[in-house]
Amino acid sequence: MASIWEYANPKKFIETTDRFLPFIAIAAVVALVGGLVWGFFFTPEDYRQGSTVKIIYLHVPAALMAINAWLMMLVASLVWIVRRHHVSALAARAAAPIGATMTVIALVTGAIWGQPMWGTWWAWDPRLTSFLILFLFYLGYMALWAAIENDDTAADLTSVLCLVGSVFAVLSRYAVNFWNQGLHQGASLSMDKEENVADVFYYPLLVCIAGFILLFVALVFLRTQTEIRARRTRALLARERLG
Amino acid sequence: MIALLTRDMRLAVRAGGGFGLGLAFFLIVVVLVPFGVGPENALLARIAPGILWLGALLACLLSLDRIFALDWEDGSLDLLATSPVPMEALVSMKALAHWLTTGLPLVLATPVLGLLLSLPVQGYGPLVLSLALGTPALSVIGTFGAALTVGIKRGGLLLSLLVLPLYVPTLIFGAEVARRGAEGLEYTAPLAMLAGITCGAIALLPFASAAVLRVNLR
């Protein structure tokens, strides 16, 4: 019985991800192109929002991945703290800029959507504010990675920061709820709710979300491979200088 | 532990810089605000709770990198780490010393500065109460940030980037208590939340700070 921890071996990780990466990447492209084309050109316009509703196909998946990327970093950090697999720490490091980019996409598309709908680019709404705070957390996390020279020290410190940051990010999420009333609508993609978006929008949206997830996985694999190889190169160079 | 606390206090008071600096910074921020927004009393009274909270927070931030930096440079942090006192107690004492030398003077100075910003009379009690409850959390969270960045040269800016997002919940509830108090509203709910955050931070964060300090001293 093969254990999942086998893939913590960098060599094994690169071999396995190399095998899957092309398929995941192609699937991501297909799902993204398919979902976006379907969403943009083959769905009706909303009777109140007109064609601006179509920004949902970028906004919602990006926002979803922004949070899930942090969640993935949290899990990877925990794995690093508990089992000290280097691949795990590098995966967390690789995911951070992607998550930050997703956060920016969500914020920017939200602003572009908010302008015609709410009449403002930005409001200090709880959801918007907590996304901005999440972005600050991403920035701090990446800055800490960049600031420390020793790899293991950096991995340790950033993973603790990720844990503490997660607690405070959740706290902030609920604190801003308390602090201001919202303009943003509630969740409209729950599994069991009546007020979900209508099916015509729902299915292309699901395809787009799948595309974003696949894209995220592909990028994390790729970036983790890059990190592993960069570290190997550094080790080789250091050895050559010695020898 | 008591010896450590008194040593830190004595250093902070006698070495100069750290002790008075935060207070002076707080004063300057508060003095600068009317220049920025204009001297009307009504406007100042409305924003006074928020300004005072923000000023206290920034003054607190200013002195954070001194918590470990000096001890790190002259090596006494290594000695302290090898002493029989557990690391968690060490960082708790450091946070307590920081609060006593920075947070407490800020709390005591706030009423005077509230006067400058024409804070309504009923606002003083809640403001001082919220700061007294909230600044310990600022010190403890800041100690965590300081422990994270202790090994980094010129880590001051990074420290702010790391610590400020962590300050958000404390600031929200603290400023909310002060604002509601100044407007004569009920403020027990945010006060309870603020106390909860402070208690939680004091209880849990020293473990995280100790863990990262151990990594940094490795």
C-alpha cells in the first residue's frame, strides 16, 4: 500500500507531477476557455444587470480560489510543522503569489462590477474589507519568505505566521461584519439553498470554477517544481564552490 | 521571571528612547490631526475616538522592534534562552514589560489628549477602558511579530507589514467601544469581544512567539 507521504520525496513529486501536469494544464485551458466562452456568449443577459452580470464568471471563481489558496497554504504549513517535508513548505511558498493574484483579480473585477451596479468602485463592506485584509496577509507572508535567507528558518517562521494569520484572518472576517453593514450579497452558490443563481448562469459558472481550480493546481505544481529545482541548483553551485 | 521583568523595565526607562518616544509620537500624531482635518470642534469630537485608538496603535508599533532587537544584538537573548525559564514565560515577560513601558503610559495619557480633540465627557470612561483592555493584546501580538523578525536586518518595515493586519480585530472592537461610548450608546458587546480577543491573544500567542524565537535562535 503506497502512502501519500511517498510524494513528499522531491524526486517522486517531480516525476509524478510531470506525468499529470500536461493533462491538468490542458483540462484547465479547456475548462476556462469553454466556461468563459459559454458564459460570455451563450447565456442570456440578466434582466436587471444587463451584460455586466457576466463578470461573475471571473469574479466568483477568483474569490473562491483566493480563500482556498490560503487554506491550502495552511494545510501545507501544518504538514511542514508536523512532518517536515520540504516539498510541503515549498508548495505553500509556491501557492502564496497565486493566491495573492486571485485576491487581486477578485477585488478588481468586483470594483469593475460594483461601479455600474452599486454606483461605486469601492465600499467598506465586510466582504470587500476582509478581502483587502486577506491580501495584506498574503503580502506579509510573501515578504517574510523573501526576507529570510536560510530556507528552513524561513519555512518554519512562515508556517507559524500562516497558522496565526489564519486565526486572525477569520477573526477579522467576523469583526468587520460587526463593524459595518454590507452592500455585497450573501452566498448564492450553496448546495442546498433556494436563492442560488439561475441554472443558465449556474452551469457555465461551475465550469469556470473547475477551470480556476485546475489552473491553480497546475500552477502550484509548476511553481513547486521550480522551487525544488532552484534549491537543487543552489545546492549544486554551493558544492562546486567548495570542491 | 520577576528579575527579567524588572531588568527589562529598568533598561527601557534608563536607556532612553524607547520609553518616552512612544508617548511623544502619540502626542505628535494627535497634535497633527487638527492641522490635517481642520480645527472645528464638532468634527474633532466625532473622529477623536478613532484617532486616539489609531495613534495609540501606531505608537505601540513604533517600539515593537526594540523588544528583542537589543538583546539579540548583544547576545543576551541566547543567554536568556538557555536559562531555566521556559521560552513561553520569557516572551510573556517581554510582552508585559513592553505593555508596562508603552501601553500603560499611552492609556494614562489618553484623557489629556482626548481633551485636545474635544472628546465628549461621557467618552472618557469607555475610551480609557477600551485602551486598557486592548493595548495588552497589541503588546502580545507585537511581541509575536518582533519574535518573527528578530533575525532580519532592518526588519522594522517588514514588522509593520506583518503586525498591522493582525491588529485589525483589536482595532475594530476597541475603536467601536470608544466611538459608542463617546456617542453615549451601549458598548458592552464590543467591549466583551475586545476582552475576548485580548484574553485569547495572551493565552495562546506566547506559544507561537516562543516557537518562532526558538527557530530564530537555532
